[in-house]
Amino acid sequence: MSVVLGITMGLLMPEYIFNYTDIIIDFGLCLLLFFVGIDIGRNKGVFNDIKKIGLKVLLIPIMIIIGSISGSVIAGFFVGLPVNESSAVGAGFGWYSLSAMLLSEYSTELSALAFISNVVREILAIIFIPIIAKYIGDVESVAPAGATAMDTSLPIISKATNPEISIIAFITGVVLSSLVPILVPMLINL
């Protein structure tokens, strides 16, 4: 329903408004994340729970890194991509704009593949996070989001799970987002 409403609004809006869509999207995302922060902050014990977990919280992004890159290498064999190219695409972790730009210096085709595959990852994450949280587990629902676990996917994770998982998702997103500009160039140059 939201997509249909968005398409309708896009057709009816005057052209000049499209010059400001990036500002409107940024404002909307900031507002959404603000309310997620309020929801997390209401639960006072969540930070103590995270302290108890300690450095084990880093196992989640490590496993996501291993899974994403391994999966992209396996998929690369099926489409005939060399390991360095397929692993670099997977190292985007859902951050489609940055990974595509980093790979554009190497190849426009690979840049387009990174963009498309990471956009699809984000769309699939939005669809499957609630299902994974309900039928598999809360921690496991962080994995599909990848780097977007700290921003666009965080409200979905927060709604589908609990405040503790929301903080874990945020930490995971920060770690993965920090590693994209390091891993993508490193892997493509193997």
C-alpha cells in the first residue's frame, strides 16, 4: 500500500519538489531513528544486559561478514565471477551506495552488480526480518540487514524484536559500515 501511495504521490507532485527529496528522506530517517532511540532508552536495563554480553557482541558482525562474503563467492561461481569480484560485491553488506561507488573505479558492470545485489539485500531484509525474528530467533534477524542494521533496517528490527537486540543491531551496523570502505577495496585488489 505504501509503495502504491508513493507512486501516486510521485505522479501528482510538482517537479520542483524532487530537488528536495534527499532532504525529506534524510529528515524522515532521522525522525524514525529518533523514535527508535526513545524506545530503546525507555528500557533502562538493556545497557546492563549489553555490558554482560561484552565483546561477544562482536561475534554477530563477524559471522555476518563470513556469511556474506562466503555466500557471494559461492554465487559468483554460478555466474562466472572471479573470487575477488564476487567477494568485493558481498563485502558491501547492504550499503549499496558506497560499495557501488568503490567498485565503479574497477568496473561499471561490477558497480551496477554491487548496487543491485545490495539493494535487493535491503529489500529482502525488510521483508524477512519480522519472519526470521518470529520463527528463527531475535539475534538471527539482525543478519539480513547487514550494514543497514544501524539505520534503515533498525526500526524493523526494533519492532520485530526487543530493545536489547536493537542495540546489538546498531552495534552490528556500525561495525559492518566501518568495514565496507576497508574490505571492498582490499578484496577487489586480491
